Amino acid sequence: MTKDISTEEKILAAAKKIFMRDGLQGARMDDIAEEAGVNKALLHYYFRSKQKLFDIIFQETKSKMLPRVKEIFES
């Protein structure tokens, strides 16, 4: 049995892909919505702005990366 991916998770995955490809300035909300398979209104409902969406992804990535960096410095 497969678990359905939530709309929010789809948007985050799509945004991460678009931000990695185009950067913050080059990324467009239209592109993120299309990649996630949602309309732009729904994207704005969940995340309000491109900057807020970027900040969430940045914080998530940072929280995954910092423990690894710490391990490297301590070894």
C-alpha cells in the first residue's frame, strides 16, 4: 500500500527542484505550481510567497546539513 503524498509535500518537492535549477531569482511560482501539479492559487494558499517557500526549503536543508558538517569538523 503506497502512501499518498500531501499537496504541501508535492509543492515543497517541486519548489526544491525549481530552486535548485533556477535559483531564487530565476524561479517562478508558475513553474513551481506546474511542477507540483497544482494551480497557482493553491500554491499561494499554502505558502503565500516565493520567499516564504524558499525560506522553508532553506531551513529544512540547513537542518539536515548542519549535523553532518559538525561531524566533519569534530573528526
